[in-house]
Amino acid sequence: MKKKIRAEDLREFDITEYLDSQEAIAEYLTSMIESGDASMLAVALGDVARSRGMAEVAKASGLTREALYKALRPDAQPRFDTVNRVCLALGVKLVAQPQ
């Protein structure tokens, strides 16, 4: 007889556990860019920053930790400069290509 699993016994999914390589990070960010939703990109950048350590990313980007959290929250509309600085700190770049 199969044991039933209760939903409340399941661990909450955390994408940061899977962002363990530059390739995984690039693929994740690319899929968020392709969604066309700027707030999804902000959230994805926040996920990647959390996987690397917010304090480290904040220092590398020249932003305070508090500003980084604020810029990458779900309802944020970060400036391009902020997105670019975070991408550089994460070691990724945004690329335009023909459709």
C-alpha cells in the first residue's frame, strides 16, 4: 500500500538550490526575459543574488544590501542601470538577438 503524502509535509520549492552554475543562471534569466515581464526579471535577479549571497552581490554591484532587496522585490520596476550593475556583479550579460 502506498503511503500518502500530505501537502503540508512537503518542503517549499526554492529555485536558488538549482542555480548552481553559470549555465543554469543564464538559462533561468533568459526564460524570465523572454516572459516579457520586467517584474519577473527583477524577481529572477533577486533569486540569483540570493543564491550567490546578497551581501556579496551588493558589494560587487556598488549598491547597498537594502537597495538591492528593494530593487529586486516582486513589485519592483528597477532602472536599467540597476539591472546592468546586478548582471555584471553576477557575471552575466543581457544580449539582444534577432527574433
